[in-house]
Amino acid sequence: MTYVIGVDLGTSAVKVLLVNKGGEVLKTVSKTYPIIQSKPGYSEQDPDEWVKQTKEALKELFNTTTIDREAIEGLSFSGQMHGLVLLNEADDVLRPAILWNDTRTTEQCERINDTIGETKLLEITKNKALEGFTLPKLMWVKENEPHLYKEIQTFLLPKDYVRFRITGQKHIDYSDAAGTLMFDIEKQVFSKEILGKLDINMNICPEPIASHEEISIIDTSFIEETGLPRNIRIFAGGADNACGAIGAGIVQKDKTMCSIGTSGVVLSYEDEANKDYSGKVHYFNHGVPNKYYTMGVTLSAGSSLTWFKDRFLPEESFESLLVHLDQIKPGANGLLFTPYLFGERTPHADSNIRASFIGLDNSHTTEHLIRALIEGITFSLNETIEMFRSSGKKINEIVSIGGGAKNDTWLQIQANIFNAEVIKLSTEQGPGMGAAMIAAYGCDWFTTIENCAKVFIKEEKRFIPDKKTVALYQDLFNIYQKVYTQTKLLNDYLIDYR
């Protein structure tokens, strides 16, 4: 038997998966690292912590399994998107990495729009300028830390820095490059036009390559410290959402995924780069060769539930929090929740909007509030699904992954709100599995990633929408969609009081 490793570099932890040729996950090791939040809106990490904890995870993996490590053929990566890692001429890290959820760059986004033009930006990158992307972060450093900016030799994204420390090679894969806001996703090159107009040196950009391309020059000290086999093949890997899609089987036409974690994502496969969504959803290169995906984001999905638990029911587990979910009727007795705790991304790119409970009265219990929370998160995700449908996309089946796929009642709520069959997978390892599948494809275990998905991904259960409940939810969804417009002005008034 032979094996591959998937390394998933997340925001709070790195997860390492050991997977065999049948797609079975034999071992998973996770190591955490802190986020640095020195000011409101700032979110940073020490890149060397990623390397340290990846080494520790690999060492533990090898120390707790009895397999022949020389039978491990390949390793690939998934990583948190958009983060900015800056290296000088000596390849030293110049400052902490600025992460995807850092919001300090509103002024830089406005400057990008003014300089490039929103229409031209969409034409090249297929995305609007938002605080999360890499380009505004790079501009912020240029304007606020010019002494460091002058020293920049290369920028990398998080997983690419870890891979650089393993291989000594600097690259960026197409799926992660697409999230920088300086990449022409159709031509698969960094845009000279965007960088030139913003006076950013093209030479600091790493070389873009495909997710399955091999980069197998390995640092000897890394091998000695971790126990990696010397002949292991290292592949570029992909952005976490691209890898999550691969790990859920979203690798061909008419495939759509719903991922509910801290944030929520609805992601759909695209054959081509030229479908026009007018920037209402993100449009990125896929980890599948020469393919793409579109994606809508709910900023506060699972984190809405975490907020409620931590503030009001801190002794409860997430499982016990949802134990009575099926005992409350759809609609939560006339109660709606909009999950805008941190603002919203899709379809309302609005950092000022805030969450609301609408319809609250003295009949409502804690269980009603929880049901409304779950329905509100799902309504928010449904806005992306309806946007896709209105563009002509067929969405009859949705693979659900993440925390939202761990409770059967919530999965049935998804089926009823989405008006689509919702699929729960038998083993759901998310982006780490996608990274392992890229390694398996790179090692020639399969002729295509699609063929790999047929072996690695197995369906456990299917949730069928109930027509009567679908009709009720469609009425409630129409009301839900009015809440944003009718509370926006009130939230704008309240900004000065926060």
C-alpha cells in the first residue's frame, strides 16, 4: 500500500492527513497557533509558527503510525487564502503576515477602485476590491511601513511560505493567486496593468503554477527534523476553498458545495472564466486544471452560533445546543435572524451592517432563538444559491460540509431552504482531503482529479426537500431579504455609538 499526505494550513491550526490509495484517512494530526490582534480590525500571524507547527504535526504523524514512511509517495497543501507574507533579499520574514480577515485596508480598496476602475478590475480579476484580498494589504504596507516595503524581495501566501521552507522554491498556485486581486484569472498571469498603475514592482510576485505541479527540491534539515522520506514528491497545492471543493467532489459541471464553518461558503464549479456575475460573487481559478469556481460568502455563519453559545450558554456544547432543534417548527414562531455580526460579504459587501433578531416577543424561548439562528445562517447562504440560479445555473444537489453537516436536522433545514437535495459525505476532511487528492493525482494514481473523486469521496446520506416546508421557507426568505435594506440606515446611524 502507498500513501499521500495532505497539509491544510488553516487560520487557527494546521491539520495533517495521511491517506491511502483507497481514499481512507489513516491518521489526522492538528496543531494550533495564535492570531495576533494588536488593534481593532488587525489580524496577523507569525509565519514561522506555521512552519514550526507543521513540523510538529508531521513528527507526531510519523511517531504514531506504523506504516513504512518510504511508502509515502506525495505531499500537497491547502492554505488560508489572501494572507500577505513578505520576504527580504535574505528570505527573512519582514513582518507578521496580514491575514484574510484583517479589515484595516478600506482606504486602499477605495484607492484601487479609483486608480484601476471597478469595471477594469472586474474584467481582469473577476472580483471586486475587498479588504480581505492581498493587494490592498500590500498597498497598506507600502503606505504605512515604507521602510519595510523597500526591502521586499518577494511576497508569498501562507501555504506557499510553508512549502518554500520545505523545498526552498518560491511559487504560487493559480487558485491562491486568483485571490490576490492582481491576477488575470483567464490568462493565469499577474496583471502588468494593475501592478503598473499602482506602482508595484512585478518582480516581487512569485511564479504562478498549477496546483498539481511538482516542486520536489526538499531542504535536508526539514527531512531530518520531521522524518519525511527523501524521495517524497511535493506538489504546489491550492487555496483552502479550492481544496475544500476538490475534497467534496466539486470537480465537474453542475456540482455545488455548502461549507459552514466560522464563515459560510456556497461554491459552484465553472468550466470557463468568462461567465458574468458582475462581481456579486467571487470568481477564482480552481485546483482542477484549467477550471474555475464561483463563491459567495457569509462572514458570520458558524461564528454566529459560537457567539450565542459563548455569551448566553457557555456551559453548553454545540451538540447539546442543537439537541432540540427539530422540536421547534420552521419559522421559529415568527422569528428571523440575520447573521451580520461582522458585517456581510455576499450579496451585500457591507462592513457596517449588523445582526438583527426580527419578531422577538415574550413567547420565544432559547430554543426558538437557536432555530432562528440556524435558519438565518442558512437563508444568508441561500442568497448565493438564488443568485447562481438566476444566472441560469442548475442546482439540484448540494454537498454540505463543515460544522453545518454534523447535525441531521440542520441538513434537512438546508434541503428545505435551498430547495435541493443535500448530500452528507461518509468521511469529510475538507481542504486537507483536497490537498491529499492533488498529491494522489500528481503521483499518477489517477488520470484525472475527477477519477480520484470517484474513489476517495463516498456519500453517506441524502436529505430530500419537503415541498410544504420549501413553500413556507420561500415566503420567509422573501421577508428575510427585506431586513438588510430596512435596517441598513439604522445601522449607519449607530456606527458612532460602537
